[in-house]
Amino acid sequence: MQAKDLWDLESAMKVLTHDSVDSKLWAEAVEWLIFHGPPEIRQLLLDASTTATTASFPQLKPTHYTPDGQACYDIGELAQSLGIAEDEARKILKQKNEEHKLLDLFEEDGTGTVH
């Protein structure tokens, strides 16, 4: 079973609006909504993510933007901001890409997408 099949809109929204839900479950619901939810909910969550990233990691600056305007970050700078090794950050992104098949990973020079 693929990650996208574990949730539906109703179950993800119930988790998001529940007043006492486990943080891991909440994060999974948000992730599903970002990748598979309706465009208006996806945009609200991405905007909130951008605001939280800017507030929590002011030193982290985007290096690129996707065609739809989403910020892309240098993996080394992202790992450093999170206090993890770059290899660990790459492993996490690779896992998310395998789960969702939707992430854009760019070469260091910005010339192409890494799959």
C-alpha cells in the first residue's frame, strides 16, 4: 500500500482539527494534505510552512523556486539549520520522494532535477 492510500481528505482533516492528537499523526496528516489534498488546502499549508520556516530559520534562504513558486533550499544549509548531518537530510528526502514521487530535487548548479 502506498502512502497516499493511507489517508483520505476526511480522515486527514479530522486529525488536523482534533484538539489532542499525537504530533507524529498530525504531521502525517499534514504531509498527506500537502501532497494529495485539494489545491486550496495545499496552498494554505504551504504558506503556513513558509511562514514557519522564515520565523524559525531566518538564516535559511531559498536557492531556487519551483515553477509554482515554492522555495527550494540547499540541502547542506537545510541540514545544518536542523542540526542533522547532510547525509541524514538526503536520506529523509529520498525516503519522502519514494513515498510520494512528487519531490523536486535539483543538482547543485540548479540545471536539472535529481530523481
